[in-house]
Amino acid sequence: MTITHQEGHSGGAYTMIVGDETAKLTYSRASPSLIIVDHTEVPDAMRGQGIGQKLAAHAVEAARLGGWKIVPLCPFFRSQVERHPEWRDVISA
């Protein structure tokens, strides 16, 4: 399963395609050093496979590599941050 990244001027998305289904985590870019994760969508057919968590972890790694912080507006992403204290280095309150 490969995660792809699309980014526009004001935001972007990380997506994973399995068969005919697409899961995605979207964000808005607040500044060059800050993104706001605003939505995670995993179709019912893809649930229970850890795909949402993989997308969240990928966003965290991208933030580390890019040197930016994440505001966790999305309830799913926020719950993942609570489960992964090791991600707090890239989380902005």
C-alpha cells in the first residue's frame, strides 16, 4: 500500500488506494511552517486495517522531514496524537 501526496497552494492530501477505494487525510497550510490536519476519511470497506493510522503517521513523518508543525483539528488525527506521545514533537497546540 503506497501513500501518495498532492499539494496545492492552500493545502493538500495524503491518499492511499486499495482496490477501488481511496482513503485520505487532508490538511490546510496555515504558513510555510504550519499545517492544520482537518479531515481523515476511510471508506467502510477499508476500515479495521489501520489505514487511517498509517496516513496519520505518514503526515507526522512528513512534518518532521519538512520541519513544520501540525495543528490536529481532525478528531481522528487528534485521537491518534493522544495515543502516540512520541508524535508531540511536531504537534502545535
